[in-house]
Amino acid sequence: MVELMNATSLTREGATQTAQNEVVLNAAYINGDWIEIEAPATDSDNTDFDHTNNHALYDPNSGEVIATTRLCTNNHVETAVKAASEAYDSWSQIDVSERARYLNAIAASMEQQFDKLVGLSVLNNGKPIEEAKIDVGDAIACYRYYANLISDQDTWSEVSTLESGLRLLKTYAPVGICALITPWNFPMVTTAWKLAPALAAGCTVLLKPSEVTLLPELMLGNILSKIGLPKGVVNILPGAAEVGAAMTSHPHIDKVSFTGSNVVGEKVMSQAATSVKDISLELGGKSAIVVCADADIDHACDLIIGGIFTNAGQICSATSRLIVHQSIAEPLFATLKAKTESLQIGDGFDADTQMGPLVSVQQLNQVKNYFDIATIEQLTCLTGGEVIDAAGYFVSPTIYTEVPTTSQLWMEEVFGPVLVSTTFTDNAEAIRLANDSKFALAATIVSADEAAALEMALQIQAGHIWINEQQIVLPEAGWGGFKQSGIGRELGSDGLSAYQKSKHVLLTD
């Protein structure tokens, strides 16, 4: 873990001070500078007209407004595309060692401001401090990983000898100008997953972070200026859906990478199709955790809790469907209930907090709606199922048992701390239940028999599978799913390939 430089930033007061003094609001980062987002002109004849265009940023722990800012418009997209286009020729041809140097410089600058970035994440996202530390550390590791990976990639490789006197060579070129759209649940992390390989490949970028969690994301502009990244290579546009749509449909954008809901992902895919853009989509999940008869119950419960209650369940890979062997179901659920009810729920700045709030009132209402559906469906609630009567956006960690596969809660992504469960009698049934979803992003298997677990992993449809382990995501490991969980891969060498196109050259020997 990175050593803290200034632990006072890890208080609400310290993080608020960082937000006030160092985060540039009411501005977009375009062509290497902060460009003020002007308030719209006044309309004196319309009393409903928004004279300020203010967008509020909230502290999920209290529900209070912590800052207001203005959001970009389509005009900013045009300016950013122009800047990225002008920067592309030089950045795409710059030596890979220089691109690696800039990536390492981003990582070093983030490390220097580690505690500030952690504090802003807790303040604006609501997650507990320990989770935010992991997030920022993972982002730093991602930039360093791609700096090393691009440094090791050969400019030319010989594919094969076709016949005497001919050689076939292969190289890689950047895909072009990229639109990167990131979600609110892992600010800085999902940005690094996209931005690091895009820069490593030689692409220039328009980045639209989620307008919900702008505070930690906007610090990136300061970092890019500090390290002297060439102007126009990265442009940061704090905007709402209309800005994302303008990016994904723009004729001069060559690639779109989007992480978010399936509903929006389908729109992004449609918009990108108009000019046949390269596209990567990381979408929803309804991942399974399978607990076999030989599993250690205590360890299994820890993995179950980590898989669904980390980040208050706001994880695309959350193992929100528990499939447990019938022979151990009774003792497992007894242990799971006790462990769940002992979780410390509260303010992310409290060092004892194990689960924080949901990110927004909209997310709170969505989870509450699923509680209401569970009541209508008469699901058996082992624990939880309630909104916590407190300031902020808190709900109780929730477990439903004996859930039929026809239930909305079994089929749909709740994106909150809500676990549904059922039992199985043999591995074939467990595999069938695990695959009983339109999503196929991730899965966990808990078993004392590694060979049997690996055999199950071959048959479970998922892009990433953990065996007897928490949801650790390494930068070396490709990330993405099957079915409706998305298109393409992030992280690993696959993540770099997503921003490159192969080129072949045939020549005489």
C-alpha cells in the first residue's frame, strides 16, 4: 500500500478542503488547459429557465451538497475533438519509451497525491476509506503496467515465411481518436483501465467521467498538466448523457469504450454504428458464487460477503447469486446471517466502517424498488431488506433464500447489497444454475477440490472466475464478459489490443 503523505486529507474536513482548493469546477480540460464552462444566457421571459446550469455533487454519507459545477455542452465536444485530432499525428508516432514515461509520471503523481484522491473518493462516492485506498492503488498499478507492457512490445514481428524470398511482418498502429465513458462506482479505476492502454497504444482521447463522481476524476487534469502531457492528447469533459451521445456519434471519433448499464450500452452501440466505430462495452452482471459441499463454511461466508457487500454491492461483477450445496445450506446460512448482521455500516470516513452508503438517491430508490418487488414476490428474507433510517443513502445488507429462477431479483442486476440464493445437489445442476443468466461477466467457486473447481470453471460462462479467493482484479488479467455483459476486454494484453489495429507488411527477403 502507498504510504500516506498527508493523513489529514482522510477526514471529511480535509477532503472538502481539497475539493475547494484543488478541484477545478465549472471547467473542461481541453487542449491542455482548463476551459471555463459559461452559464447559459438568461431568458427573462421564462421563469423556469435555469440561469446557472448548476450541477450538484453530493456526499452520499449525508445526502448534502458538497459542491456545484457546470457541465459541458456539445460545443465542448467539438472543441475537444479538434484538439485530439491535432495532437494525434505527433502522439501516435512518438517513441513508445516516451509514452511509457508519461504513463509512469501519471502513476507517480497519483502516488504523491494518494491520500487526497482517497479522500475525494470517499467524499463523493461514499465508499469506506480502505476500499478507496485499494481503488487508487489499483489505478496507479494500471498506469505502471501499461508503461511496462508497451515498452516490451516489439515494433515488428515476423509472422511466417510464406515461400522462398517472401517475408510477412506484423506491427501495430493506434486505433485513432477514442471516446472513453466511465461509470461512477469506481472513479479513477475504470478511467485507468481505459486511459492507460489508450495512451500506451498512441491514441488521443476524449474522456467523459460520470457526472456523479467528478471530484476525484477532475484531479486528473491537474496531474496531466503537472507532468507536461502534450496538449490535446487527453481532454476531460464533465458532462451528462448528451455529451456522451455527442462523443459516441461524432464522425471523427474512431473508437468508443463505455462502461455502464445495458440500457445505455445499447444506445452507445447504436450511436457508434452510424460511422462504424470500433467499440468496447463493459455492461451488466448477475454473477454467481458456487459453494460446494466440501467448502470451508467460514471462508465461504467471507467470500460471499466480500462478493456482494463490497462497495455496497455497486459492482458489475458482484456475485449476487449464491448457489450453495444443499448438504451445507443450513449451517452456511446461519453463519452468513450472523456475519452479515455484524457488518459495520456507516460513514466512509469512519475507520470501522465495512459498508458505506449507495452513491445517490437515484440508486437508493432503485434498490428500494427491488425490496418492494421481493415483498410482492413473497421472497424469504434471511436478513435486511430495509432502507436504513439515517442521513445519507444507506440500505441494509440483504439476503434472500430459496429464490426461484423466475424472480426478478434472480434475473435482474440490482446494483446494490442484495444477495439472492438457491441450493443444488450436484455439480451439473450448479453449473446450469450459474449459467442461468443473460449476463456472463464473472463467477466465484468455493471448493476444497481444486481439480473439480477448475472443471466447473471450464463450463461456467464467465469472463473472469475466482476459485477460493476474493474479487482481486490484477492489471495483467483481461476483464470482460460473455452474453449481454459486453463486447471486448479490458486490462492485460487484451486491453492494449483493444486500442490497436494490426498491420501486415509483405516484402521480399
